[in-house]
Amino acid sequence: SLLDWLGRPSVGFGVIHPGSARIISDTARALGLDAHDTRHSTATLADEGNLGGVSVLRILERTHAEPPPAGAEGITVAYGPGFATAALRGTWAA
């Protein structure tokens, strides 16, 4: 599973591709994230819609404006056509 790949029982923040509200909520549920953790993804979907691949960069921009604590462990998840998925984990540095 994705959480096994992460090697951690929980994720501190998420940057989730806003393909749809269901993509955000299902991904968040799988990662143990709540509405606060996914607020930048949800706001991007509401304000700008699905921008395709650049969506995660817009969400990262929003995350930089309101960052998680330094040292927080997080994940970026993106989805593409034909059901392609990419994910990366990282540690937030201030």
C-alpha cells in the first residue's frame, strides 16, 4: 500500500492533485488526512478547477503561503489521464 511505501503510519500534510472532490477525499482518507490537511487542494479545485499536471505546483504555492511546521512529513500525489499516478514523499523545510 501507499502507506507501506511511505514507511510511516501517518502523513503530516498532503499535496493532492485536484482532479475532483472525490479524488481529493478518497486520497485523503487513504492517507489518514482530514479536511484541514487537504484545504489547499480543495481550495484550488474550487477556485481554479483541475489545471492538469500543473495543479500540484499551484497547491505547493498555496502550501508555501501557509506552511506546515518545519520537519513535517508529507506527500504529493498526482493523477493523470489513463490513470497514471505519481507520488513523492518529503520533509517540509522552513
